[in-house]
Amino acid sequence: MLSRSTTRVLGLLCAMYFITYVDRVNVSTAAIQFGKEFALSNTQVGFVFSAFAYPYLLFQIIGGWVGDRFGPRRTLTICSFIWAGATVLSGLAGGLLSLVVARVLLGLGEGATFPTATRAMSNWTPPGGRGFAQGITHAFARIGNTVTPPLVTWLMLALNWRASFFILGAVSFLWALAWVWYFRDNPRDHAAITTEEIAALPAYVGVKESPAVPWGPLVARMVPVTIVYFCYGWTLWLFLSWIPQYFLHNYQMKITSSALFAFGVFFAGVLGDWLGGQTTDWLLRRTGSLTKARSLMVVTCNLAALCSLLPILFVHDVTVAAVCLSAGFFFAEMTIGPMWSIPMDIAPRYSGTASGIMNTGSALAAIISPVVGGWIIDTTGNWDWPFIGSIALMLVGALLAFTMKPAQRF
């Protein structure tokens, strides 16, 4: 299996998802040191977290269109050099402004990555394996979330917070070189691909084959999907931004202990991504219904995440908090496989653009959620209250999930 070109391309994409999430959430752990060094409030730290999301939001749709127009090979190569450079610049920051500038540049580089990767998957993945491909790549993103707190903590203790950014930036540069060397936009142009692999893949839709994007109708079609994904994104970015410090400050832990608890929460998300991708494909094979495999699964997982988070508002115990947050993140992440399959189900010819439109929901949540969370903590002194917003939006996402209608082809 590992000798297959399709498997290796999926492996490269898994590595990209892993690296991009390490580079975007490392700031959450590093803030423990640079927040004190630069005398930043929690609200200011939240603004550093969210600065990434402004260009990330802007370049979701633009980046998805670029991926459709110029192909994943060129697009992801350029993007990776930008985000790698931004990671290095974060280590050179001298205060709030320079940190924000570096984070903005990081968002610029990573804005097109996931929509463009979805375009690559649409050509390199059999239709019946789309949920698995999206689930496993996002599982690697959550592995990035999982290992980042202990990894960055170890680097900070062994060296300093600046060195952690330099080392992680170098890894990103290495991925860019591997991608441009191995990947080809058309699987049939790859020297090592087999006839059996080609037979299982859909017909290639390249740059020349892609018609002009019907922007108005496509945006209107994807609006319900985008709103549901915003509800998920609120919880995601709240967790990514504040979980490393939640255990540190809410339960007065040592930095190493809080990193291990954060590791446990994020690892639950890894399992959720993997299982969600497997489950949505299994439901599709079993029922033949995209509504059941996508929409109904999202409803079920959102309600389960909501119920999992409720106890932390009433019981102040570190074990209860760890279990509830882990369960909530697990069920929230189970929605990733079906959600990222929907753009390919609805609009395969515009899958990069369609997934970019959808991901604007998460990008907008990434702007609002960390700042609101920091403001609530500064105002109330309570680290549990920010999760009320997640509970409410999980309910909204569950109620609106059936409006996505994945079975209706664009």
C-alpha cells in the first residue's frame, strides 16, 4: 500500500496538515513566555491568536480559486514558502505589533492550503474514499495540535520560545521542497502511478477543463454549509487558542502538567477525525444516502459534543474538565470528514473554490472566538465561561445541518 503513488500523495498532504497546524497553534503555548516578556493582557494575547485569521479568512475563497486556476502543485509550493517564512519571523518578533504582523503573514500563506488540498484530493482520491481522505488529513492536523503543547514546551525549556519558531519554520521549508519534487496535478502524469490506481480515480479535471466559476450561484449554494462550519469553527479555535493555558491557570498547574492535559484533549480530536472519516464513508456505502452520511452525522456529533461540554459549567474538577473537554473535542472533530466531503459532493468541478467558501466560516470564527474568549476571561476571571458560546453554537449547527443538502448536486 505504501508503494502506491496515491498513498504517498495522501501522506504528503497529511504531513502538510500536521505542519500547518503546528505552525498556527504553536503561538498558544509560546504565549506563556512571550506574554510575560511583552507584558500582554489576555485580550491582547487573544488578538495575537486571531491576527492569523484575518488574511486566512480573505484567502479562503481567493485561495480556493487560485488552486482551481493554477493547480495544487504551484499553489501549495508558493504557500508553503510564505508560511515557513512567517513562522521564522514570529521568532524574531520584538513586541505585540511585530507578532501580529508575523501572524498575519502566516494566515496569508496558509489561507489557500486546505481548499487547494481538497482540489488535489478530488483528482487523486476515489469518490468512495473522500471521507477517509478528509478524515485522515485532518486527523494529522489534530496530531499537530496534540504534540504542539509538549513539543513547544520542551523547546522553550531546552532553548527558548524564539528557537521553537526557528526550528518549526525550517521543517516547513523541507516540506515545500518534497511537495514540488513529488506531486503532479494530473495523477496520470506521475511516473510511478499504476494502471490499477488510475482505473480507480475519477476523470481528471485540470486547469483547462475547469470552466469559469459561477460565483453568485456557488456562494448561495454553499452558504448553509458555511454557517454550519462557523459553528464548528468557534469551538475549534476556542480550544486551540486557550486549552494550553486553561489547565495552567484554572487549576494552577505547572507548565509541563498543563501541556500533558492539553495533549490529552487534542489527542481525542485525532481519534474523532479518523473515526469521523471512516464512519461517513461507511454510512454512504451502507445507506447510499449523502443526507444520512453527511448531514445526519453532523447533527448527531454536534449534539453529542454539546452534551459533553455541559458538566464543566457545574463541576470544578480537573479530571471532570479533562474528560468533558476531550469528549467534546472528539465529537466536534467527528464532523470534519463529512463536512469537508460536502464541497466535493456538491461541486466537484469547483471543489477548491467551494471548500474555500465553506472554510470562511471557520476562518471568521478564528477571528472572533479567541478574542471573545480572552475578553471573557479578563472580565470575569472565569476560565469555564467561554465554553458557553461553544455549547450554544453546537446546538445551532445541529439545527441547521439539514439545510446543507449534500445530495443536491450543483
